[in-house]
Amino acid sequence: MGDGLMEGPNPTTHYSTTTRVAAIVWIVIAVLLLLDVVLRGEGRQAWIAGALLATTVSATYLVWLRPRVVSTERGLRVVNPLRETFVPWAAVLWVDVTDVLRVHTPNRVVRSWPLRETKRQRVRDNMRRDSGYLDPDAGDEDPAGMRPVNLAARQLRQDAERYKTRPLSGPIRDVDEAGPAALGAEDEPQTMVPLEVIVVIAATAVLLVAVFLLA
């Protein structure tokens, strides 16, 4: 697995390159199969096949394409398949990796779906090393030799240190600033199911029900 990075002045986005590429490939294949069904398919079986293909596209988007971790000036957006958590920088105590990238806050640990360690031995080593918020390798390991997910955790720790020195004050009122889960957030993490997820799931469910009832 490789972790991708989209950079600009702000924000910085971390994601799994492997799963994103796989998602795009499957969506392209599914669209081509859908076109084939539309052009050549007939009857109930064609409608059901089309609905199932559309469902796989929705699932692929939610599970593989949408998840990411975004570093903004106000905090971290941890976007998982069904939920999104916003963690203000003031609440970020540490960022580390066990089986997945984790953001430690005073009251809970926020786990990232897309940023994960895929080597079993490294996961076992990380679990053994997990002793609170200390990471014995954080200062000693050469970034050039770090695993992608550990490199992402290191950068997020650096972001937290940098933004905490010049925090922005006041509630967040613009969804474009740090995502929908950040609206109204101050010093505590907030989790929500975004409208985008609800719309995708609802539209897919309606399509499936309609096809199976009416086709």
C-alpha cells in the first residue's frame, strides 16, 4: 500500500494511493459494464445487473475513494467510509500507527480507515511498542526509510506542533474551511455522518428497491 499526498498552501490530504487506483479502475470497468447492459441487455435480469453494478460503484466510492485524512489550519479531518471526525489542533495530543493511523485526543482515539499498515510484522511491532502517547522511533527513524503511513503520522505531528503555535480562534462557520464535521467546533472533536454519505446510501437503496419491485 502506498499513501498519496495532495499538497497546496492548505489543506494537505493524505490517502491510500493503492485503494484509490483500485477504486478508479473498478468504477471505469463498472461504467463500461453498465453501458453494455444498457445497450445489449433485456428484461428483468438486465435491470437487476445494472442496479447491482451501480451499487458496487456506490460502495467503492464510500469505502475506497472517499476516505482520507486532511490537515487544515483549524484541525484534522478524519474521513472514514460512513463517518467524518474533525479534531481541532488543540485536541491533538499525538498521532501514531498501530494497524491504522490513530489521532489521540484527551477523551478518545480517532482511527483512520484509509491510512493503515499492511505488513503484519510491522503491525505486531507497533502493537508491542504501543505504550500511550510515546513513539520511541519518532525522532530516530530516517524519513527516507519510513513506511508511508508512518511518514504521514510524522507529518501530521509536525502540522499539529506548527498550528498550535499560531491557533485560529472562534467557531468554524464555513464548511469549506475544514469540512462539515468542523462546523461550530471549538476545542473538542466532533463526529458526524455527512449528508454526502446519506444521499449516496439512500439513492442506492431506492434504486435497488425500485428495480427489484418494478423490473
